[in-house]
Amino acid sequence: MSNKPRVLSGIQPTGESMQLGNYLGAVQNWVQMQDGYDAYYCVVDLHAITLEPPEPEALRQRTRIVAAQLLAAGLDPDRCALFVQSHLPEHPQLSWVLECLTGFGEASRMTQFKDKSTRAGADRQGVGLFTYPILQAADILLYQADQVPIGEDQRQHLELTRNLAQRFNARYGDTFVVPEAFIPKAAAKILDLQDPTAKMSKSRPDAGTIYLSDPASVITRKIKRAVTDTDGEVRYDPEGKPGLSNLLAIHAALTGASVEAVAKEFSGQGYGALKGAVAEAVVAFAEPFAARSQELLDDPAELDRILARGAERARAVASVTVADAYAKVGFLPAAVG
Ligand code: ATP
Ligand code: LTN
């Protein structure tokens, strides 16, 4: 067993591709953290049926697509456990116990639940959307994760996770590591290109979202049409100039530069020059990424083997945590024999 700190994170198999915000806000850090950490990464398919459930065949395909894209982004199955949430019954097993420790009001305060249920119409929503953050807490606590690389929109869910870990530990004795959010600086919230008051998301209109499977011409068009402002000055100012600052953040996150350095490089040039450079940087990443993803998808048997191996490694950790938590709660152990 490794004595490195643990990292766990998850991504939903919603949509036909990851969007740029997923990569810059979260997945880029997943890739980097494979080295210093004992790393567990999960395609959270149980979470993907909390809104309008997809067609079964589409869900299977999307799960493979996200897995292939994570590998194309740089996850290495020899250096991390990449697995599918539904392959481990331990996730809902722990989730149930945590649900019983969560206050109704506490769950009601989750802003993502409020946003998503408002968008879909509250009375059409299943209970799963409400309990979703508690399942997320189980995903994290099962692996005793020290760090959870996520975008800004997940901060509140991580806070709930920490509270549940502390509550369980206080009631039943030390059981769970209390995890910390690992949120990048400039790329924590990549904004919608058409509406820079909202985060880029798979569930928003296409024109403002860059899918990593978009062809080069589509990526370039979306960036050239990104909403900015009219004062013409290139300056990093997320409050006053959200659209322009978003473009600077995208460029910085892809090239490894700071937003200030990018702003300096383009100051005095028009927005057109910056947009051209951002489009070039995104295309330079997305083109080889899409080709590699497709190669991996062309061999679904190998992909499934990688996921089976990941699930096996995940189970070795998750089953120990569930057994410990269930014993502490007082569930009678099943007798052997
Ligand atoms: P949906 O739009 O369907 O709600 P999503 O695009 O937000 O999905 P998730 O699978 O829910 O994607 O998120 C995966 C990871 O990507 C999370 O850590 C999340 O915080 C991060 N993320 C998502 N959108 C952005 C964004 N616009 N900027 C930065 N990080 C993001
Ligand atoms: N709720 C997250 C996805 C998610 C997750 C996790 C992220 C589910 N389980 C565990 C980090 C750790 C979302 O909507 N982006």
C-alpha cells in the first residue's frame, strides 16, 4: 500500500464529450497529481441519471467516451486507478449511511441543486438530484482522499463532504480523512463564451461551450464570436471584464503562463489578436486529443479491461472503508460459513 497522499475526483458522463472547462478546471490537475499522489479517478455514471435519464445505450457510450478522453488527456492506467462508479456497490452503500447523517435543510442549501432543479422544474425532479451531493461525499470518503481536484462550482459539495466526515468521526470515532478541495487559480471557473456570467457547461447552449471533440473550424468560430466588451483594453479584470478575462484565463491555463503575463503580452493589441491566439492554443490541444480519444474508442475491449483493472484497485480500498464504517455504525456483520 502506498504512503503517498491520496487524491480522488469524479466526472459525469453527460454529453458526447468533455468541455474545455472540465479539462482546465479539473482534469488537467488530475493528470499532474498522478505523480505525487496515490490517485483514484471515477466516471460517475450514477450521478448522470439524476437529471433527465439518458437512453441506456447513450449512457454506456458516454461512459466509454469520458474514459477514453481522460486517458487521452494524460491519465495513465499504470499510475492511477481509473474506474466507473456503478462498478462498485460500495458507493451507494456508504452513501446511505451519510444520507442518514445529513440534515434536510443542509441538503436544501446546495446551490447546484437549487440551480438544476429550477432549470428543470422542481416538481419534475427526482429525489436523486437532491441526494446527489451525499453520493459525491461517499465517492470521496470511501478512498480516504486527502485532496479533491475540482472546479469552483464544486466547492460547496466539498464543504458538505468535510462536514459529514467530521460528523461521522465525532459520533462513531475516527474513520474518515477530512479531505481538502484542490481548486486551480485562474481556471477554477471557465465561463460560457456567449454568457460570461455563467460557467461553461455541457448543459448550456452549444455556442458558448467548447467541446473537446469540436473540429478546429468550430472551435475557432466559437472563440472569435466570444462576447467581450467594447473598451478595447486587454487587462485581467474578472469583475469588470469577465469575457475578456475568461479568454486570458483559457490561454494562460493551456500554455502554463500566468494570466498577468498573457495580459501583458497582448496589451496594446486588439481583441482580435488575442482571440486568434486563444483559438490557436485550444486547437493545438484539442486536435491531437480528439485523435487519441478516437483511437482508444476504436478498441472498446481494451478500454473495458482498463476500467476493470481500475475497479479492482478501487475495490481494494473502498471495501475496507465500508466494512469499517458499517461495523462502527453497528450493523451486524454477516457470518461466514
Ligand atoms: P454539467 O454541465 O452536465 O453539469 P459539467 O460540465 O459541469 O457538467 P461535471 O462532470 O459535472 O461537468 O464536472 C467535472 C469537473 O469539471 C468538476 O470538477 C467541475 O467542477 C469541473 N468544471 C465543470 N465546468 C467547469 C468550468 N466551467 N470551469 C472550471 N471547472 C469546471
Ligand atoms: N458533483 C460533481 C461530480 C462528482 C465528483 C465526485 C467530483 C461526483 N462525485 C467526487 C469530485 C469528487 C460535478 O457535478 N461536477
